[in-house]
Amino acid sequence: MIFLHDAIRALNSSIVNIRGEDAFDVNGNPVTYDMAAAQAKLTEMQAAEQATVAHKASAVSKLTALGLSADEINALIG
Amino acid sequence: MALTKVPGSMVSPAQSGSVIQTVNNNLFGNGAYFSTTTAGTYQATGHTLSITPQFSTSKILLTCTGFFGVNGVGAYLTIYRNSTDLSQTSGSYNSCLSGLFRSDGSGSANLFSFETVTFLDSPATTSSTTYQVYIQTQTSGQSAYWGADPAWLNHYNITFTAQEIAQ
């Protein structure tokens, strides 16, 4: 699960704490950021996460077709 | 109308074990309520409540609930009374009231749990006392969350309740 907080941090490395939509640096000072850019980054990160899930499912399917057991597949990819 | 004298034993102190007052701060919203990437020092979540005990001998039963999680190796939670860490060792993640940890040390995915944390405090005061939930992450740079639905509706629902218990 990717949260908006993750996207905000991905675009702003100085942000340490986020409370709701309010972001703060390591000294507790407020940090401003571009919410529209963060929303776009969130969409991008969620798509990447979904792609990873799909790739994993595809890999499991192909390994199963090759004759690997579920235990063997789990040992490989967790 | 005739006045009735109430014996002192009937009004103070309250019967031992009875609840004198209850204060709560329940929060709802979209996304995540609070997150931090700080390790080694507990961070204030902003989830607070204040209670003014009627008796200095009273206990305060604290209960907080909600999804607690980490995108990484581990995360830790405690409650502060004013500036005092109730898990006793302020500032160290070796001390906590709740924690999440991957035993294999891996940290590439989210780990979430719906937590119910309770603590029986003895503030020994009749002054207004503020309690707050604090969290930190195990590994700097990895996100820890207080109040974040990991999968379903992408909203948070966290509760924080204090009950004064007569002694």
C-alpha cells in the first residue's frame, strides 16, 4: 500500500514527519510542497506497485507451469 | 425546600475502582494520520488528549486503538504524559508500549497491525495532564505510521481514551 505521505517524501527528502497534509523537517519546521505533484507521484508509485504485484503473479504462474511446487516457489520469491 | 446534609463519605473519595470521568479523542480521515522516518527518538503524532484528575490518588486508564504500521523493518509506539515517556526509557526504541518487527530483518513491504494499547498511569496530580501517542521507526528513512488503513478504504480511524479510576 502506497500512501500520499510516501509520495510527498519521495519528492521532498527534507521531510521527516507528516501529520495529515502538514509536513515537517527534522527540526520540526513546516515544509511546503506541491500537492498536485505529490498526487501525481502517488499515482505513479501506485501503478509501479500494481505492476510489481502483476509481475509476481505472472512469475508464479510460469514457475508452476514448469513444475515447481508451491514450497519451491515460496523459497525462491517469498 | 428542606436541605439534606450529605455525609462526606458519600462524596469523596469516589468508590474504589469506579470510573470518575472519561475523556476521548477519536480521529477519522483519509489517507494516513501521521508518519515519520525518524529512528532513535520518539516523534509526537499530534494525537493527544487532556484530563484533569479530580483526585491525586486516582489512576488513569489509557487506551489507544488504530492501525499501526511500517514500510520497513520495524516500528515502536509509546504514550507520553506531558514530557514523560510512559514506557520509561525516553528516546530509545528499546522501550515501547507496542511494536512491530520483522524477525528476518527484511523491510521491503508494509507491515500493519490493528493495535489496542493500554496503560494504567498514576499521574499523582489534580492538574490538567496531557497524554500523546508517539511513534518511531526502527531504521531511519523507513516510514512508520500511526493511523493508516493498509488496504481497504484508505482512511484512518484512531481512538485515544483516558478514564480516571478512583482508588
